[in-house]
Amino acid sequence: QAKQLGRNTHQFFASEMNVKLQERLSLENELRCALARNELQLHYQPRVETQSGRIVAVEALLRWHSPTRGWVSPGTFIPIAEDSGLILSLGTWILKTACRQNRLWQEAGLPPIRMAVNLSVHQLRQDNFGALVGDILAETQLDAASLELEVTESLMMDNMQQSIDTLQALGDRGITLALDDFGTGYSSLSYLRRFPIDTLKIDQSFVQNVLSDVGDAAITKTIIALAQNLQLNITAEGVETQEQFEFIKSQGCDEVQGFYFSRPILADHLTDLLQNGANLSKQSAPMS
Ligand code: C2E
Ligand code: MG
Ligand code: MG
Ligand code: MG
């Protein structure tokens, strides 16, 4: 009886795993086609200078609209792209598209902004990633100072020295480097000193609770003070309300990003915002 039950349970798990595996494989194939068929797009979310309300940067965020599935979230498909190796060609496409877009804005005479692009660990580990980025900048004619690369702490944990060397090479080219989702990873403060980064981005999970959770408020204040003491630029992400913004601003945070100012939007929409003075200081109601 027990043996019978054991076998059934085993079969149940086996078939459930099969379904998951098949779903993954099919998503992977669809993603491959999507890249070839141009179904992927970048949306851009403004990053605003706290004091002036000016848009000083945008973050490129990947979007996939599948003809059969509708919108698929990057949280779903990025890990699949990473596991399958597709992230390398995808990552190159993202970098090129984002750099080209920033160059187009510059050519149109719009106020200069940095283009922030998220990197996956696999990209950072590619041989000669620094040279690849250099080639993309040359091809798109974008200056290095107009590109910012975002990496996460967890991304750098194994093979730390190699990651640091690659980041150093990118920084030496004049590219700005940001540590994304700060506070959620595992790295110690001594590691933080070794990362050749320019910017810390406080994770949105802290920012969203600054008014309701004294612990998250304390962490947010401490991270801002830490960045200031280390002379790093500091950005808060996930700012959704005016109250959150005022709290962040009162702590002296340099830049903010979040739905309060703008959701990630299409390039054309951002062109309009930049044309209208690129000023999102909020006297008026937030856009959505
Ligand atoms: P991330 O780099 O930390 O990006 C910020 C995420 O927070 C984005 O989600 C953005 O839409 C969302 N967000 C911004 N402001 C707010 C806000 O006020 N409230 C809330 N609730 N959310 C806000 P998204 O676009 O779904 O991206 C999720 C993650 O997927 C990103 O986190 C990043 O890790 C990854 N990702 C997105 N695009 C790319 C890409 O091009 N390459 C790589 N390697 N990863 C990417
Ligand atoms: Mg990011
Ligand atoms: Mg530097
Ligand atoms: Mg983040």
C-alpha cells in the first residue's frame, strides 16, 4: 500500500515537472522567434534629479508582447533567456537599441540624458565584454558618459574578482556603473568598497514602505547616508507617491525613479517629455 502510494506520488511529481519543463522549453522557443521577429521592445523609465525635477537619465526595460500570450513579464522571460544562453544575443540587441535611441535623442537636440541598461551576469562574464560595449558605442556613435550599466549584487558574488575586473574596464572607458536593487543581495560592506561603482540604487521594496515601516525607513536613510559617505551617487527606485518622494528628498537622495513620475514608456512618448523641458517637478498630478 505504502509502496503503491510512493510510486503514485513520484509519478505525480514527474508529470508536474514535465509540464513545467515543456512550458519553459516552449517559452524559450517563442522568445527566440520573438527576437528574430522584432516582437521585443524597450520601454524607458525616466530618472529624475530630486532637486531640479529634471530628467537626467532613463532606464531601458525590456518588454515582450507575444501574439499568443500577450505581455510576458521580464521576471518570467529573463531567467529563461539566462538559462538558455539566449541572453547574450538578446543583451547585445538591448545595448545596441538603447545606445542608438540615446544617440537619436542627442541628434534631435534634446537635453542630454544617461541611458541606463540592465546587465545579466552572463553578459558580464563574456570574454572581452568591455570591448563588445566599446564596439557598440562606436557603432551607435554614443559617448561612454551617456551610458550607464546596472548590475546586481548577487550577480557579482561568485567569481567576484573577474566581475570587478570587467567593471573596472568598463569604468575606465568612462561608462557609469550602478549597483541595482541595493540592500537585497548578500554582499558585505567591504565588498561594496571594492566594486568600482558610481551609483547605488536603493531597492524599491524599502522605498515603498518608508512611511509605514520604521525598519524600512531606517534602512533607506542608512543606505542614503552610506552612499553619501562613500561619495557615491544615490538613486531611489519604486517611488509611487508624493509622500514617499518627500521623504526620499528630505534625506538628500540624488535621483528618483518610480510610477509617481512616470511608468516605463515608449521612446516617442519620452521624446515628448524631453521636448517639454524634461521637467517632472510635481506641481501637477502624476502621469500614469
Ligand atoms: P530592475 O532593473 O530593478 O527594474 C525596475 C523594475 O521596477 C521595473 O520592472 C520597473 O517597471 C519597476 N518599477 C519602476 N518604478 C516602479 C514603481 O514605482 N512601482 C513599482 N511597483 N514598480 C516600479 P520590470 O520592467 O518588470 O523589470 C523587472 C526586472 O527585470 C528588472 O528589475 C531587471 O532586473 C529585469 N530586466 C528588465 N529589463 C531588462 C533588460 O533589458 N535586461 C536585463 N538583463 N534585465 C532586465
Ligand atoms: Mg535596473
Ligand atoms: Mg568610475
Ligand atoms: Mg532595481
